[in-house]
Amino acid sequence: MTEATRVLAIRHGETAWNVDTRIQGQLDVGLNDTGHWQAGRLAQALADEPITAIYASDLGRAFETAQHVSRATGVPVTATPGLRERHFGEFQGQTFAEIEARSPDQAMRWRTRDPAFTPGGGESLIQLRERVVGTAQLLAAQHPGELIMMVGHGGVLDILYRAATRLELQAPRTWLLGNAAINRLLWTPDGFTLVGWADTQHLEADTPATPLDETST
């Protein structure tokens, strides 16, 4: 039988747009000072873990987070577009309040997690799940018996949690998706399983700000 692949699934550190509740999607927004601090603390926490490969979304906020861990472990980062955030189409660059005011009907479909809803020019949740789970499975299958890290975004982590717990896309979210939290999964050919979620102990000492939960940005 194939040995399980251990997976560290990480959301990027904080950005200014996270603070503003502005939808980033696939726009390339870098980390703010708090985000770099969070990524540095993440790197310290993982420095002694036997990580053999680091994969990260090629969007700056995720890639920069992964680079902090790369410097601490000596493991290079592989840019992986399949780990990008959901493409939010015309929602990108807008705040939640702006979307509610300008497009209340579309906002409702988004808020109720309509799996087939596609913001103009963007991706549906169904498309996002297919992309993220497919990418994550391909990566994990290359590393049986090893520990790897995947650095992505709130939407990516949400999909991986649902895949590991067999939850439907429309199920209300009751779990946290904090910036730079440590989440642990196992993968076998039967799929993902959950080991641990939302570990933020490394961010709790002398933190400059409370880690923000993901709100689809």
C-alpha cells in the first residue's frame, strides 16, 4: 500500500486588503508588515519539521509566505498556479460592503455558497474544487511517506478542509481559516483526511495583531 503523504496546508500571511475586507481573488497583493511577521513566526515554528517540498501559489502573498519557510528550512519553493485563490471576476478589488450595495442578488448567491454561481469572469465553487483538489492530489501523490507544505489562500484551504472532512460545498463554515495558521492533513489514494486544524500557537506570543479569519479574500 502507498504510504500516506503528510501535508502542511497554510494560508498566506495578512495583507492590507485582508484588513480592508477587499476581495483579492487572483489579483497580486503582497504581505503587509503583520503578514511578514506572521510568516516569520510560521518559519520559526516549522524550521525543524522534515519538510521535503514546498509548493505555493504564484501570487505574491502566498509565495512570500512560503519563502520565509524556505529560508528557515533550506527547501526551495515551487510556484504552483493550481493553488491560486478563486478567481472572483468582477468582484475582485471591491469590498464586501461595495458588493452588497452594487450587486445584492449576486451577493446573496455568493453568501449562500451557490456552487454553480460564477462572478462575472470568475470561477464557480465547483470549478475551484476541481482545480484545488486535483492540484493537491497530484502534488501529494509525488511524495509518499514524506512531509510537504502547500501555501495557498482562504478559498484553497476551505476546499481542502471540505475534501478532508467530506463536507459539501454549501455546508456552512464553522472552522477558522486564519492567516499563517498551521493545518495538517494526510493524503492516500483514498483522498485527504484531517489531522489538525488552525494551530496558531506560534502567533500568540507578542503578536502585533489578532490573526484574521478568512472571508473569501
